[in-house]
Amino acid sequence: MFVVLVYDVGEKRVARALKTCRKYLNWVQNSVFEGEISEVNLKKMKAEMSKVLDLSEDSVILYTWRTQKYSSREILGVEKGSIDLFV
């Protein structure tokens, strides 16, 4: 499945949230990640994020599609967190 994840967490937890998300998804820009992920890894990521978050202050929004084929992406301005491919 294809996932876009957006988070808003307290300053003390940002580094841990970033590290957790980067294990599973591609960084797009501040607090935004996207990528293909299996259902098993999505569950793992959610469990890990739940340990990082203060549920009374923080939030994570997940947008999911069965495949990236039905999603589109357009960038206006500078692309942050671009994925470079190495040969």
C-alpha cells in the first residue's frame, strides 16, 4: 500500500518521530513522509509511533491508498527531501 504520513509532535519528541518514520517511509519535507509499505510494517510503524507520541498533545495523520497508481503528486517550489537514486 502507498502511505502519506504527516505528524505534528512536541519539540522534545520530533527527533524520535523523525527517526521512526525514516525507518519505514521516505522523507518528503518537514514532518511529511510517503512511500510503499506493507501492512505488517505499517502496524509496526504505528506501534513505534504510539510509544513516541504524547497522545494528549501530538497527532499523526495517515493517508493510505492500495497502490501509488491511483495517487498523484505535484510540487510547487523547492522539492525537499528528494530521493536520489544511485547506480
